[in-house]
Amino acid sequence: MSEMPLFERLEDDDHGNAEPVFRVSEVNRAVRFMLEDHWPSVLIEGELSDVRRSKGHVYFTLNDEEEPAQLRGVMFQSDVRRTKAALQDGARVRFRGKLSLYTARGQFQLIARSAQMAGEGDLAAQFRKLRAKLEAEGLLAPERKRPLPRLPRVVGVVSSRTGAALQDIMRVAKERCPVKILVADCRVQGEDAPRSIVSALELIQRVDDLDVVIIARGGGSAEDLWAFNDEGVARAVAACRVPIVSGVGHEVDITITDLVADVRAATPSNAAELVVPEREALLRDVRSLERRLSQAFDNRIGGLRLRLERLLRPLYGARRVVVPVRREMAALEERLWHASRASLRTRRERHAELHRRLMRLDPRTVLRRDQRELASLSAKLRDAGRLPIRRERERLLELSVSLRGRAKPLIREARGSFAELCTHLDALSPLRVLERGYAIALHETTGRAVRSRLEVDAGDRLRIRVSDGEFGAKVEKT
């Protein structure tokens, strides 16, 4: 038992009273020795995944094809050189080796000595079968791949909100160029991951101004990435209305989603680099376009200048004819200028004279002049008429006083004659006769006075007037 000091200490301590305390390294070494003693040579078969090589050694994960179980393993360089088996993801391999424990990490593992191919693994077969199906439908055809937008404004990311992949995408996008990033959270591992990825992809497409989508997950084993080999996820990626970039796992990891997507990125960070343009690169492109535009403009101007020179070349010989004509035209122009100035001066003087005459005959000028004359005459008339009016007023006052003195006797005499006439008229008035008891009968219809009984008939209505009024009467008989 010298190779297992831990268990020797356990046996010794059974006779003591104190409970033993062990270090982690002691426990790991004891377990390693026990595994290597009890399982020195074992034959194990399974499907390979996560195969990677380092310094000639091969590290892998062996998967059970019937139950969810995994076993880490390693084959050292000397054994790798002897084996003829193709150690790659998806291969079904039968290993012979011993079970051990990697004490530094406490990791249970298989140390393989030899390997023999046992056929294709179930996961690899499923991958190959689905790939062939989608390829037959044309979903993997290069001609259906869409180009990425050159300057995206809104980038959708379908990934786990808590994963490192999202953080890498956000960091790289921020470093390259500011864009709007919308995240659709989903599960990226486990049985519910495919349904969650499809739902997140459908949700992100509801954004109207969405330009491109990144579907991403960090590295992991083949089983960890298996959700991205799901047929439903692949069809959802193919049906995405905008270009989609797949950044799942590392560069060596290939999934169905990578094959269906418009662009495959080696890593999530590389996906962000492919989607988000670099600010400096954009500035270089703009400066390059400016130079090209300036050069094209200069070339165009130069070409037009040459064409113009060719068109004008035949006209250079006509200068000998044109120069005398130009001199004559200049002389005629000078004569015309002097003549036009003289004519213009005459017309201006004529216009000024007509303006003066018009101003003299202008009704407003005449009216203002007449108003001034009227005001002057009115003032003179007021001054000239005040004295005669005063004299006439005094004379009228004297005549009024004289008239009053002379009219009083005449008025008294006239009043006496008037009273006498009134008395005589009153004596002759019919009303005086009525006061003595007489009455006057009047026809009611004609209003005429009845002077004889023959003028009335029985039944006639009469109005009888007396001294203090009148009343009606009816003739009974005549």
C-alpha cells in the first residue's frame, strides 16, 4: 500500500481519536492511483468532439451515443505517431488506455495508448444528413448569399445577453464605428436553445429599420454548439429578411448555421469586424473618392478644353477679316453714341419744358392759387362790409323805434273796429238763435239742413243740433 499513502493514513487513523484533514493534492493523487490500479487497460468506444492538437499531443472529448455522457481524453505524442486512426470531430473511435485523474485540475480522463476507427459517429451522421438535405433545397447555394450593407445603421444581435460573445461584439463595434445595436436575448445551449434562437430571430426582424443580423455564440464543445445544427434554426436563418452573419464558436467549429448564413465569421469578434465598418477605412475611402472625383473632373475639363481648341482653330484665320470690321463697328458705335447723347439731351430739355407747362396747368396748382386768391378776397370783403352793416343796423334800429311810436294809435283804432265787428257778427250768428231755444235739423246722410217737411220722409234719420250739442232723431211720419 506504499503507492496509496492516503488510504494508509486512513487505516492508521481509524485507531486514533482525531479526524484526519487532507490536502486537495493528496485526495487527487489517491484517486488517480486507485483509478490507474483498478483500470490499467480498458477498451472504450465513442464519438469524438472538441479535438485539438498541442505540441504533438491530441486532446479530445469522447461522447456516448446513447446516453448524455462525456469523457475527456488525451493521447500523447509518441502514441499519436503510431496510430493510423483519423482523430477528428464526428469520428467514431475505439480507444485502449487507462483511466486516470489530472491532479492539477481534478479532471477525470482517459489516457489513450492506441486508437482504432469504429465508423462514423451519430452526431457527424446527423450533420452530414442535414447538410445534404439543405444543399439539395438550394439553401447552401452561393448565389443566394446576400452582400452585407456597407454602412449599416441598426445591427441586430441574436445571442445570450450574459455571454462573452455579446461583450466581444459590443467592444469591437464601439472601437470601429458607432452604430445602433439591438440585442435579442436567447439561450445558446441546451434542449430549449433551438426554439429560443428561432424566437429571438423572429423578434429582431420586427424592427423596421434593421439592416443586418449577427447570430453568435462563444466557443465550446460540439455538444455545446449543437443547437446551431438544428434544422429549425437553419431554416429561420435562411428566411431572415436581412443579411445575416454567423459567428458561432471558433474558426475550427463549423455548424449548419455557418453554412446557411450569408456570411460566416470565424468568431463573434470577427462577425462584428465584418458587419461594422472601420471609421478610418471609411475616411480613407472618402478621401480616395474625392481624389478620383477631382481627377475625373480635371480630365473632363481638359478634354473639353482640347475639343474647344479644335473647334476654334478654323476661326483663327478669319481674324484678318474680322479686325477691319471690328474697327468700322467701333467707329459706328462711337458715332451712334454721340448722336444718341445729343438726341437724349434734346429730349430731356423738351421733357423739362413740358413738365413746367404741365405744372402750370395742373388742377392742383390752379386750385391752390385760386384758394389763395379767394382767401385774400374774403378777407378784403370782410373788412369792407363791416362799416356799412353797422350803419344799416343803426338806421334800422331808429326806424324800428319810430315805427313803434307811430303804430300804437293805429293799433288801438284797429282793435276798436275789430271788437265792434265781432259784436255785430256774433249777433248775426246762428248759434245765438239756437241759444234762444231754436234747433237745426240735418239729414244724417247728406248733412244738409231741413228747410221744409217735404224734404224728409218717414223713416229718415236726422241729426238735431241745439246750442250745446246735437242728438239723433228718426222721422215717424210726415
